Amino acid sequence: MKATAERITNILKSSTDVTDLVGNRIYWGLGRQKENEAAIVFSVQEQVNGASADSRSWATTIRVYAGDMDQASDVYEALMSVMATEGYFQSGASGISDDEAKEAVMELTYNLK
């Protein structure tokens, strides 16, 4: 799992389209509390597709946290582009806005090779 997380981190940090928007604020597992700027937090899930260790695969859920939906959408689009370039299939997406807290959250899920 750690190797998969490191691969995702390296992919995201190597994209200037992503880092221009979030800097180094790319976290595996948990992000920093009270982050004031756009950030990415991702998780890695193991998917067991059968009865043997050879049948397992991995997925990642990438969450974008930002000050508003425009900023979150920009990061979301950059993430979609870099993951597509790497050949990953997007298996789900959603956008959630919390206007009262002046923040936005968007989520992407990918099946990994």
C-alpha cells in the first residue's frame, strides 16, 4: 500500500498544473487541520476481486479542499488531466460545496493498474 501511495504522490507532485494550484499540500491519509489554502488529500483502498492474493487491485480516492468551488474546480480539472495522462480510469466523481464555511470539497476515485 505504501508503494502505491508513494506512486500517487509522485504523480501529483510531478505535475506543475497540480502544484501551481496546491503547492506541496498533497497528503496521503490525513491533511493538516485548518489548512487555509487549496490542498489534496488522498487515500488508497485495496480491492480484493477473488480468492487469491493475485486477484487484488488498488484504487485511490482523491479529495480536493479549497476556499471556493472555482478554486476546487481548477484543481479537480488538473487532477483529471494528470491522472488521464498516466492512464488511470476514473470510476466516480462528485462535488460538494459548503458556502457557510467558505470552503469547497471535490472528490475523484480511480482504479489503479
